[in-house]
Amino acid sequence: MRNKLEYTFRQHLNESLKDPEFKKVWECSQLEYQLACQLIEKRLARKLSQRALAEKIKTSPAVISRIETMVANPSLGLLKRIAAALDLKLSVGFK
């Protein structure tokens, strides 16, 4: 059995967050990251490809890809359509 060196995303993130500049950028993009992770998780749990989800909400796979890669700023209407296609409730709020 080979000895594998493992370095997880969480370890990398914790190390990177020690840099104040990175931490500031991360905090500004954390909402987009959480949205992307949840969308990917829910889409895969339903065994849907980006293309299949896009077809269900009458958009292009590129739109789904941009949300999942945190490049897009999706509208509330689009998020509602995605939630409905995944049989989920959309929750938005302020803290």
C-alpha cells in the first residue's frame, strides 16, 4: 500500500484564510460559493446533468455552468426556476 499525501480543500482554505487579503476576498464571495456547492450537490443527488437541468428550466447549459463556477450573478427568478425544477424551496434572507 502506498503512502499518499493528502491535502484537502478544507486544509488549503484554512491555510489561505490566514492571509488577510485572501480572507477579505473569500468573505465577499462566500455566498456565491455556498450557492454553487448547493446547486451542484442537489443537481447530482437528482442525477441531472447541467444540460438536463437547463432543459427543465428552458435555458442553456452554459447558464448552469456559470452559476456552478461562480461566474454568474443569477436573478431571483432564475433561482426560483432552478428550485422548482429540483423540487426544492428557495430560501433567501438577511442576517
